[in-house]
Amino acid sequence: MIETKDADVIVLGAGLAGSLLAVYLGRRGLKVKVFERRPDPRKAGYAGGRSINLALSHRGIWGLSGVGLEGAVLKHALPMRGRIMHPVKGDLAFQPYSADPSECINSISRGALNIALLDAAERTPGVTVEFGREAWAYPSTEGLSANDWPSRPIDKTSAGNLTVGRLRAPVYIATDGAYSFTRHHCTARDRVDYSQSYLGHGYKELHIPSAADLGLGSGHDGWALDPQALHIWPRGGAMMIALPNPDRTFTCTLFWPWEGPHSFANLKSDADVGAFFERHYPDVPPLMPTLAADFAKNPTSSLVTIRCWPWVWSEQGSSVALLGDAAHAIVPFYGQGMNAAFEDVRVLDDCIGRRSGLTPEALDEYQRLRKPNADAIADMALDNFVEMRDKVGSPAFLYKKRLEQLVHTLAPDRFTPQYNLVSFSTVPYAEAQRRGRELDHLLERLIPVIPADKAASMGEAAWKARVAALLHELAPR
Amino acid sequence: MIETKDADVIVLGAGLAGSLLAVYLGRRGLKVKVFERRPDPRKAGYAGGRSINLALSHRGIWGLSGVGLEGAVLKHALPMRGRIMHPVKGDLAFQPYSADPSECINSISRGALNIALLDAAERTPGVTVEFGREAWAYPSTEGLSANDWPSRPIDKTSAGNLTVGRLRAPVYIATDGAYSFTRHHCTARDRVDYSQSYLGHGYKELHIPSAADLGLGSGHDGWALDPQALHIWPRGGAMMIALPNPDRTFTCTLFWPWEGPHSFANLKSDADVGAFFERHYPDVPPLMPTLAADFAKNPTSSLVTIRCWPWVWSEQGSSVALLGDAAHAIVPFYGQGMNAAFEDVRVLDDCIGRRSGLTPEALDEYQRLRKPNADAIADMALDNFVEMRDKVGSPAFLYKKRLEQLVHTLAPDRFTPQYNLVSFSTVPYAEAQRRGRELDHLLERLIPVIPADKAASMGEAAWKARVAALLHELAPR
């Protein structure tokens, strides 16, 4: 049991998850110290992760709304109502995310969101945030303690000015992301199951300026492409996506193999890049005047799935816990990394309420509630990459999605598409995965009976009636 | 590129793999420095891993024979020709490992083997071994360098006497075991796939004294049990095994779940232990006068499978490589951990020969040759635990094994049991796994046609003729 403490809880990392967590913990009346390795983004400019916009959906909004932050955040966001597919040749195709047009995902800047959450954390009584402090916690026989910091000086010139000391708190929560230092130390303990698995694909961001800057006239209300959608260039084994920004630009992300014909390794010169885009992404070069320079300059980053168990270590009266990407980093193809982290925060807060405090029992309940759901969204995010890059452009896939929405409309209390459960509900991810599989199994039985060509020949009303009859037969109530 | 070097190669860890590796590398004319965290076992008494005897089989002998060490080692070993199963009630059952009685596995003391290999390393020109030195290597932008050591003092009193310095070599090879420090650092690099997966079972060692010390008279030539076999007490979900030692004792190992009815957690007092063994292992208490004390005193340890990729990092003219358990720790149920490590060593030496030196290309060839085989033995070792604890006692399993040996005898050039390929050949593990699956598939087709009861009723000769005819039909040449 620790005898003196510097805080009730130390949060390691003031990114999206850590900042929101600090707000919740402060509202519980706890004294919260937050340490962030990077400098204050409000002073130094945002230097966070390289993914500069994110898709905020229902779970993330639920996480924000528990402390009344959803309004302040959503005013910076742009709703996206579906996907627009860009084929190599031919017309764009729009596919709505939901039959209900009010259900959308929201493009938001990581930097703006982090700053809004940091401001909220610092406004919360009991919460202090220190920047430029690298710390981690690990369970030790002397109680759990933040390591002497700075353990790894942020840069050599400033190292001499940083306080070296040992901080103590009964609870440490690591929200320091996919490459969590705390987790790295904790995985060296006995009987910690852990895996890190990298995709054979990397990602690189590119930029589409506003319609005005491109000399395109008004464009789509000032954007070069429709800003009410997520744009996808599915290329089978590789893809590009684009999300709108409030300044009427788009941030594009290539998800390409590291090696092979359609890969980062394959493009060695500016001329290679230009010729490759003209061939495989022909509508893109006119929208990217700085394509070759951005391609050369912007980093190519890796994509990892992290699984760990346990997430919480409680010994001798003090605890270390992992939350968000530190516990369960996932690939970005379901747009759920941040949403899952915000859901973690609110579920942990619920556990604190039920257990009357931030106790080892509350932390244990949190990890047991969240682990199966984290595993489920990790799997679904990997599956969705295959869907987005390989299937989304195919007529068979588009027909299956139409059929899925019809089944949902015919029996909304029994069948909801997995995408909708994940993005527009707080149904636990593991249940969304299970129900998604059930619906998929049903669709795989319907399609051979009413394939796409037959549906096309029978007319909308007859098709709907036939599906309704089959549904009654295959899945009787 | 490093400019000055302290050695041609630094080996981190002077356990079984590191000591044998040093012998091979020294014979290649390289200047080899070996660092070992523990004290010299020849002076301090052996303080190595807790598993005090091991099963040396064909691959391990092949690894030793490349430098002529097999004779010196085998003289300390006891051959085991099969398994003897101990049921709760009823007779012991012997199951030979091979139809060829010359094929056996060899019980050997980890301590004696390590000392023999250390002696051989130190006799090899160019090789030096330093004890009490904890070091690790990691790839860095300054070239790959052994970290300042001692990074973690071995004990507080001696820390002040250890040299702190930075050592440089063009190649570092980490042979520091399942919990490798070097690997732990390297897994923090980008795009390193890694997993550590613990069994829900732990292990604990127990002791059977000699027949004389038990007052059993001559027993089996002085041993309390037959020393020419590995003894198994399969209990379905849990088991005990015993291996003979040259001093006429046996080392027993419990492999039990951590939690549950047949578990370590379930036995809380000496009385619990005694009653539990009387009930589930009734032939054991008479052989273990110190059972309750040993059970309370001896540690319970965990069982882990480690997978990692890559195993080699080469940058700026210098390389770090993992070998043995550091690259691919496996569970002990196939008796292959040490054998796989010795095979690693000889394969690496072959690569050095083919590539004319310990070059990045030689290290890369080593990792590409070994990785699929390490994955295969990891899987087979996990599968074999299920076989040993759950199946080995059942009549159906014993019949399947008899049939397997018969098929092998009828078509030895086409069908060899997986156990034999793994334990009595150097057929690559991945090929042993594939051929084992093929044979298993054939047996699963034979058994419904000639089940055990039918075989029993038809007599040996008729059974063999019927199997031969079926084999001709199901697997024509």
C-alpha cells in the first residue's frame, strides 16, 4: 500500500483517450495528473499522430456525451452519409451507410478534437496536465510507481531541464497509444498474453486543395468532391480514401502494400508516381497539384493490430491499467479506433459508479467488459479492409448491400447490418459481430434464390415481395 | 559501418544454444565474445532454468555432431525407448517410440550438458566467455551495439565492480532464452510481428529418490521405476511425467491448470496434496517421501509460446539476430526446445559456409530456412500436450498408434509417423508436420473400416493382411 501520493490517479498520455478520461475522472472528484510526452499542441502546433482526420460515429459521441462534450465537438465535424466509389473508368457510385438518412459518420480533425478535449480537461477541477513529460508505469514490488522520468529525454538539449523524480498514485492509467511504453514494460511480466501483428500494407497521406484553390469554380459548395461522403478508390488489394475537412480540402490516404506491383516500393521517381496515378487513379492527378512532391515528402507508416491480456495489474494497493489504443490498437478500416477508446472511457466511468470508486474491482470489471469487444472490433476492422479494397466496387457486393438494407427494412427488430450496429449504435462490438454473421449467413442463402440479374429483371416491387416471402420462410419469426 | 570492434561476433547468453553456437563460430575462425548474466555454473553451482532434465533426440545430436561433441554428451544420457503410462487403476502400459528399437530419446541433465558445452566453448580458440554480465543488443542508428552494461545489475552489492562500457561487433546473436532482453527491445521496432501466448497450465517439479533410498531393494537396476522409458500419468486436462537421472533418481514434472478442480490453486495444504495424490496418482506417494514439502517449496512456473518475425536486423554494416528460445520458445511437450536450438546452430553454420562468412546474407538465409520450421514445431508441441494429457491413456489412441506403426512397416518409404520424423530424423519440422497430417488422414480412413474391436477379433496376421490390402486401395503407389 502506498503511503503518500501525488495524485489519486495518474494518466499517461494526453491524446484523445487520455484527455477525455481526465475529464471523467475529474468529474468523479478525483485528483488527476496527466503527463504527455509531446509539447502542448495549443502552443507548439499539433504534432500528434499522422492521421489528421478521423471518423467520429455513435459510440464516440456516446463517450463524449457522458460529460456533455458532444455539441462542442460536433460543431467542428462534417457528416458523411455514405461511400462514393471512384472506379478506374465509369461513373462514381454512391452507397449510403444507412437506410436512415440521419445516420452518418463525422469527419473530424484529430488536432482540433484533441485541443477541445485538452481544454475541457484543464477546465475540470482537480485535473492538471503537464507536457513534455515522458512517463510510464509498471507494477513493481514496491507498489506500482511511475518510473523516474524523463527516462528517455525528449531531446538532448532539454533533458537537463526536466525534473527527475518518482511520482506515486494508487492508480496509473496508460493512454499512450498503440506503442504504449507502459504496455511494453508490462508485457515482460509473467503470464501476459500479447501480440502485435503488422499488415503487409502501409499508409501515406495526400492532399486535395479546395475547389477555389484548384480553380474549379464553386465545385461542391467549395469542395473539389462531394463533402457529404467518404470517397473510396477500391483497387483490389490496395485503395485510396478521402475525407473532407472544414477548410474545404480533403485528406486522402493511400493504403497500399509495401511491396509488389501496386506498392510503395514500386514507385521510385516523381515520374513513376505521376504515371501510376494517371493509370490507376485517373481522376486524382487533376485534384492534386502537389501529388509527386507530397508522395515523396510524406511518411509511409505501418498498420498494426495489438492484442493484450490482461489490461489491468493490481498489487499491494495500487493498479496499472491500459485503455484505448494502448490496450487494443486496431487497423483504421472501420473508423473505430477513437470511437472504441471513447467507449472504453465511458464504460470505465460506469464501472467506477457501480463499484463506488476507482478501485481494483472497478478496473477489473472494466477490462472484463471491454476485452471481448476489443477483440471483436479488431477482427471486424481487418475484415473491413478486405471489403473496402476488394469488394466495395463489385456489382455482386453492391447487390448484397441492397439486399441487406431491404432485409433490415422488412425486419428491423431482428436484422440490422453489422456496419450500422458498429457505427450507429452502442450494441457491444462482440454482439454486432455475432449478429452481423447471422445476417450474412441469411444473405448467402437468399442470393442464390434471387441473384442480382433475376432481381434486375423482376422490378422493385416484385423483388421486395419475393424477398419478404423468402425471409418468412428462411427465418420465421 | 562500425570502425573499431571488440569481437567479430558477440553472443548474448551462454546457455545451451549460446555455448554450442560459440563452438561453431570459433571453429569458423571468428573472434567470439560470449556474455552470460548468471555466474559461472562450474564455480557457483548450476543456477539455470528450472527444468533440470531434457530429452535429447536426433536433431540435437546432429547439432552436436557437427563439432564432434555428441559422444561426450551422450555418455551422460539415459536412453528412453518409449512411454510407460500409469493409469489411476490397473496395469502400466508401455508404448515404444519406434518400431526400430535403436530409436530412442535421451534423458540428460541440463546442468551437466551446459557445463560440457561451456568447457568445449572455452577450449575453442578465439572464444571467450564472461559471466555475471547482462548485455543486450539492439539495432540503433549508430550501428548495432551492445547496450551499456550492466544495464540491470545482477545484484546490488556487485554492481559497483562491473565494468560499464560499450562493446562493438559487426554481429550480435542473442541466445538469451524465452525471455530474451534483446528480443524485448527489438519488438519495439516498426513492423516486427510478435506474440507471446501462455498456456492455462503451469509446471512444478517433484522428485523420486533412488530405489535404495526408498528402501525398495534393487528396484529396476537401482531406479524406483523402469529407467528406459519416459513415464506419464495422463489425467485428461492435466498430467505428470518422470524422466530418469544418472544418479538413479527421477525428476517428475506436474503439468496442471493454474485454476480449477485438478489445479495448483486447488491444493492449499500439505493434507490437500497428500489426499489429492492418493486419489489421482495413487502409485506416486510411496515413491515420494518428500512430496508435500517439495510441492510447497518448489516454484510453479509458466509455459509460453513465443513467435517473432523477423529474427534478424541488419543495418549500417552490423546485424542483430535471435537464435533458439529467444527466437521461438515453445512448450516442452515434444521435447524439442533444445533440439530445435541445436538445429538452428548447425543450420546457421551451414549458411555461414555457403555464404562464405557470417554476413547479413548468411543471417537472412538462416532466418528464412528456420522460421517455417520453428512455427511448425511450436504448433506440434502444443498439439502433443493434448495428446499426452488427454489421449495417450485411451484404448482408441493406443490402437491408432499400433496401426500407424504397421502402416509405417508396410510402406516405410512413404509413411513415417510424425513423432519419428520429429524425434529420429532431420526432416524439416514443417515437412514432418505436413507428412504427419497426411498419415493421420489415412489412419482416420482406415480406422472406421478396421476398428479396434474388429482387429482384436481377427488375429494379428489377418489384421496385417487386411491393413496391407486397404493401404493398397486407399493410397496406391
